[in-house]
Amino acid sequence: MKLFSHSLRIITGLLLLFSGFIKLNDPVGFKIKLEEYLTVFQHDLAGSRDTLMINIQNPDSLVNLNFSRILNNETSRTFSFYTAPWVHDEVRSDDGTIKSQYDHTTFYILLDGQEVFKEVIKKFTVAPKKYDITVKVGEDLILKKNITIYNNVEVKTEDPINLSQYKKTPGFISRTLGGLFPHALILAILICVVEVILGISLIIGWKKNLTLWLLALMMIFFTFLTGYSAIFNKVTDCGCFGNAIPLTPWQSFIKDIVLCIFIVFLIILRKYIVPVFSPGFSSGTITVFAIAGIIFSIYCWFFLPVFNFLKFKIGNNIEEMVQLPPDAKEEIREFKFIYSKNGKDYEFTSDELAEQKILEKPEYVYKTRLDKVVRKGDVPEIHDFSLTDSEGINHLDEFFEKNEYKLLLVSEDLTKTRPRIMKKIALLARDWTQKSKLQFWGLTSNSTVEAEAIRHEFQLEFKFYFGDNTTLKSIVRSNPGLILFKKGVIVEIWPSTDLPSYKELQKIIK
């Protein structure tokens, strides 16, 4: 039993050390994951009518968004989306056959699960229709729609919708969880440091009772989080090992259950756990690990992760990773048409409708259509990277077209960038494009209006393209970050705290 106890202690301790170190290496990534959990619980545990949710239902579109954290403790939010491509809709032709076309998209607002606003946006024949949605929260809860129609003429209208009757003061839990968001980075670092401390304490046998019971409490908490995510499908990746070893919620939950069993055994067999070092040396070791963990994490936050486990890392060919291989399996879908006859529903495929001449039989009444995935197709390793302009056109092929160096500026939120950094970027972009005659691209998740305002404020001589906020966070852990490409291959990455000069870039590309 003594050997079993020692083995279990070392395995558990090393696992905690590895998990803590991986997350300390990428504190911004763990902060993002922590915010996901806070968002989930803030929404699920909110009091009645605490939460306003905006949903843009636009399958296969450039943007498919579900904003579930718009609470009364926020001042305002602005979202942009485009209505093209359109929702797959059924149309009956003159000969009676059913054809499909993309005809509309739907924008609606839910408050505490109750629909308070809905609008079906019809397709325009010339160009897509753009919506800038602003939700302002204060004494009055107002939705303002700024609609722009791209058809050579820009038309803007404002249509305020007063949602004040739905306003309610957030409950204690909602306010508490909402108050943690500004401190998510500090919380992320502290959690990781505690994980490292408990791991090393378990290995060297320092204060075994305190270590084991703190470890038990921590694992009960983590098991609850992963179990909740797995059962209700809330957070698709727990972030236990960062991006180094992505785990599904169920894999994370099973892993935590196993660790809980390990800890139960260790508590039962704790008499076999003896200190490896003297109390003074053990305390010093714990202190060194704690300080080193904090310093290492701050370094990785200020610059970039020392070990980059993201898909956008130096040496990766992004052009290849966004494409499917030639032998990739295609997705197979099957359309089932539901017709009702004498109160009973029947399913038919398109061929069966024609063979049985269902459309000619008035006793069959059409109800709906089901779109079933018969076989899932392969997806590119990177499937969510896009460079979309203000009209909804993706310029990714153009970005990879030329076999030359190019710079890509990535900013998840331009409004949070520092003026000094933007001035340096403006100078760098001007030298890069004018002296080297090479391309400089900007990518952000801000609205067109915000991006244009920043561009004019700092006289940026390059165009901004648009992508999903979550995707941009997974490209580079800095706001903004700068990436040097050679065609589709990443040559170098810089955070905003360590941007290169034009002379440094010249040395790299030569």
C-alpha cells in the first residue's frame, strides 16, 4: 500500500504541475476560458429577466452569433452582421416541384428566454444588407438599429425599440459573477499558481492534511464545472490543459472523476505520505515555485506564450490549413419533407415525393422540412479564418495569392488599443507599404464604423477586414498582434508590447 500511495501521489502531483504550467504559459487563453464559464453561470443563474440575449440566426453565414451576456451592468454593445448568404428556404415552382433558394435571415432578441423582438430580413437583389445593432443599457433599455443598404447609395435609418418594461435589477449572483469579469486575468493566474503549489506540495509531502483537503475542494469545484459543461453542453473545451491537449467536456469530466478517486485514496492512505525535505526547505521550495509561476505567467501575458500551442504559430502554413485535402470526405445531407395526412405525419425524400406524386394529392398537407446530416464531412484544420470586407466578401484567397511577404495586424477590439501602439503601427505600415511595396492587412472584429474611426484617427494607410471575435483571440494572444507571412507561412509573430521597427523587418525578409 505504501508503494501504491507513493505512485498515486507522484502521478497526481505531476499532473497538477503539468496542468498549471500549461495554463501559466498562456494566461490570456485561460482567462478567455474562465470568462466563458463566468458567462455560462452568469446567464444560467441569473434572476428572472436579468439577461437580454441577442441572437442572429443566419446558418452558413459569415457570422452566426449568439450574445448571451448583455446585462444591466453593461453600458452598451454594438454588433454588426450581414444578411448574406441567406437562409435556405423552400419555393414551389410552377410545375409543382420544390426548389430551394436563400431568401432571408432572421434577427431576434430574447429576454429570459422570451422573444421580445423579431425581424425577418429579406434578400436584396443587388448587394447584402448590413445591420449595426447597438444595445444601450442604463435608465432605459434601448435597441437601436442602424441599417445600411449597399447599392451604390448608403442609407442609414434608426429604429429605436424601448425595452424598459423588461428591465430588472440584476440579482446578487448575477452582479457577483459580472463583477469578476474585469479581474478574470488575475483570477486565471492565481488559480494556476494554486494548482502548481498543490502539485509540488503533494510530491514533496508538505503539510499533507492541508494539501489533500485543499486539493479535494479544488477537484470538487472543477468536477462540478466540467460535469455541468458536459451534461448541458455549455463549454465545448474545458481548457484544463490549454491548447496543448484539447479535451471535450466529457473527457474532462471523466479525467476529473478519476482524479477525485485518486485523492480519496490519498486521503485514506495519507499516513504513508511523509515529508521529503525539512519544513524550512519545503516552505522555501513552495515559495520559489509560487513566485516563479507568477513571474512566468506575467511574462507570457506581457509578451506571448513561450510555447505556442495555437494553430497560428511560427512555421505553420495557414494557406494549407484552411483548405481541405483532395481526398476529403464531403458532407452528405438528406432532406426529409414532412406531410400530414389525417392527423398523422409522414416523411418523404425528394425522390419519394415525385414517385408517389404526393404533391398531387390534396389530402397530404405540407408541414416542414428536416435537414439531416447522413454523413459528416471533413472540415479544414482551420475553418473559421476569414478576411471579410464591409460588403461581406471574403478576401482570403487574395491574401494568400502573392508569393511574397505580407503583414497582418490582428486586433480583437480596436477601441481597447493604446494610442502609442497605434501610432507606431501607422508609421510601420506606411514604411512597409511605401518602401518595401508589400501588403499590410488589418483584421478586427469591430464594426465598420469603429474600424473606420480608428483608421482615420491614426491615419492608418491600410484597410481593415473583419472576422469573428473568438477566432481573432485564437490567432494571437495580444491586442493588437502583428504576424509576418511569406505567402501562407507564418514567419514571425509580435505582441503589441514588442513591435518590430521597419529596419528589423528588413533584416528578416532579406
